[in-house]
Amino acid sequence: MILDRSSLDAFNERHVAEHRKRYEFTRSLLPGAEAVVEKLMAFNVAIPSWALGTGGTRFGRFSGAGEPGTLEQKLDDVGLLHAINASSGAVSLHIPWDIPKDYAAIRRQAADLGIGFDAVNSNTFQDQTGQALSYKFGSLQNVNRAIRKQAIDHNIEVIRHGVELGSKSLTVWLSDGSCFPGQLNFRKAFGNTLEGLHEIYAALPDDWKVFVEYKAFEPNFYSMTVGDWGQSLLYANKLGSKAYTLVDLGHHLPNANIEQIVALLLMEGKLGGFHFNDSKYGDDDLTAGSMRPYQLFLIFNELVEGMDARGMNHATDLGWMIDASHNVKDPLEDLLQSVEALMLAYAQALCVDRSALEAAQANNDTVAAQELLQDVFRTDLRPLLAEARLRAGAALHPVKYYRDADIRGGLIRERGSNTVATGL
Ligand SMILES: [Mn+2]
């Protein structure tokens, strides 16, 4: 389904007068507003292919209607999102759920929709139909060399698919670990995993990166073999300059100071990218910004400060990806909300008065530092996001437009009511 431009233009026309008022007011408060709008226009967040259908809880799945049943339909959905918000210009694929049958056709379709391919993801946390050996007791960490080899070969196959599509990075998330004390020799598990990652690393093209994603617990509940940012950083440092740590917001122990983790990884030049989501308890996979928007802002505040300190390009030097799954929302509405929350946190971080904050820090003026951050956080910057979208030909209000134009209704008419997307 391709977006009907005339309906989008008509929608914007109905809302543009109100927008102008809000934008002019916001601009009057912020001398740097124009520069922020330009940065927002350059910024994109990659959509994970597995978030386009209704996901599920650990217990069940309640599929929605009009979900994408094929890779082509998933790309169409990302194209729709990008047309609506002009900030979803990439997709992150998952192998084996998204193996292309015709690379050239998929590349053409993506180019027509204006979307690129962000990191490709491997899967050694499930056994696939027909798979020779089981990952029940882990993949790269496994005590059985043949199982480790199978996992290595799979990752190398994922790289090959990515190369064909023009992706430049591989994300490795391992569910490896143990559920009971004594089950695993930690040192041997680390060694096996490192050895496997070395072989995968050796298969990376020169201009590729590998992201080592960590997770504190689940599905293993006693130890995880890549359990936190320290362990991920150990692997990344031992692997070499193409290896980086990937931070998934939902993969920490409760109350972890993620913004501090981000700052230090950036300082070390080892932050590769993000999986954005939100959570209240653990790996809840909720809409970004739905629970802890202030934490999200603080993370972006460190990102902007740390990237600027290293002269990095905000839009292109890190992998910006969403990793979420939804049970009760229309997945496309959820993704529009997530992208909006990320853009807003980014805009807020761009508006922090850096020199005033530095001065407050140098004077141990805790109160002034808090005032500076919270002043930005409590300033409504949504008109800057709307302005960036308007200039890019996208919708002033993404979710409102999505509903107004009955996009889901169109997808259901095209695909039917009983479609189930591959994925989680
Ligand atoms: Mn993730």
C-alpha cells in the first residue's frame, strides 16, 4: 500500500495554521530552533521488521488484522511510516524471519520507498524447523563444538544476506547463559563465545561493524554469557575496531543508570548503537518514552554531549534502532509513537545549554544543573518536530493522520483480517 499524497497534503492544510502559531511561539523561546529543525530532518530511526506485526507476551499472541505476511509487505509498512513521519528511513531485518528471495527486487523496493537497511540480526535463541542441532543449552557458549560451529555459520550467513542488501552491520544477541548454579563454567562459556565471535568477526567486510548486545537476564535466570555492558565491552575490545557494544534499554537490571553507561561507552569509542524501547519491570518491550521519558531525555543528553566531544555525526555514526513488541496496540501506531518520543528526546538534548551546564558542574551547583535540564525537558518542543516533518513533506501529526486516513483499514482491505507476521 502506497500512501495517498493528496490525503496527506489535505490533512496538513487543515492543521498548518494552528501549527504555525505554535512553531512561531516555540521559536521565539529558542534562538537555536532553526538548527534543531535541520538536525531533526537528518535524523532517522530504524524500524525492526519484527515489530510490524502484533508481538505478544511470553504467554500468547493476539494477532491484529492487515499485518504484513511477507518481507515485501514489511518494507511497505516501513515505507508508510517513513512517508508519514520522514524519520523512519531504515529497516532492521532478522534472519531467518526475513530471508529475501530476490535481493535485487528487495533493494529496488526499498530504494523506491526511500529506506535503507540498518543492522541485520541473527537468531540463535530459537531452534528453527529442520535445524540439525539444538540451542537448548546455548549457541556460541555451547560445550559441544558442532553446535558452536552451527551458530557461527548462521551468523556468517546473516552477514552474506546483509551484504546483498547493502546493510553495514550485524547485531549479535545471544540468549546464552545458565539457569542454575553449577550448570556452566563461566570462564569456558566466555572463552567459547569469544572464539565464536572471532570467527564471525573475521567474516565481516572491511566497512562493517558487529554489535554485541547484552542482556541482564531472560531467558536464562542465573547467568547470561553477555550479561551487561562490561562483558559486552570485554568482547568488543578483544575482537577489534569493528566490534562495538549495543545498548538495548530493556536489557538492564532495575534502576541501572543507562545514561552513565552510554557516556562511558562513547568515551571509549565503543558504543555502536541502540535498541530503543521502554519498560517498567524488565525487558517489557514497551513504546519508547511511554514509561520514563525523562530517562530517555537524559540518555540523549549524554549521547549529544558525548558524540559532540568526539566530533561524531549524530545521524550516521551510531545505529539507531527500535526493538519493541506490542500486544495491545496497532504496531504501526506504536512505532509512530516510539519514533516521535525518540525525536523529542533528541530535540530536547540538542536544546540543553551546554556551556551553562558545564559552568554549573564546575561550580558544584547541583540546583542550577537540575534547573537547566528540567527547563528543557518541560519545554514543549513538539512544534519543532512537526516543522521538520512539514518541511520533509510528511504529516504534521503522525498518529492523527494515520487514523484520519484509515491506514489500517486500507491494509486490512488489501491483506485481509487473518494475517500473521513472522517474528516474535
Ligand atoms: Mn534488542
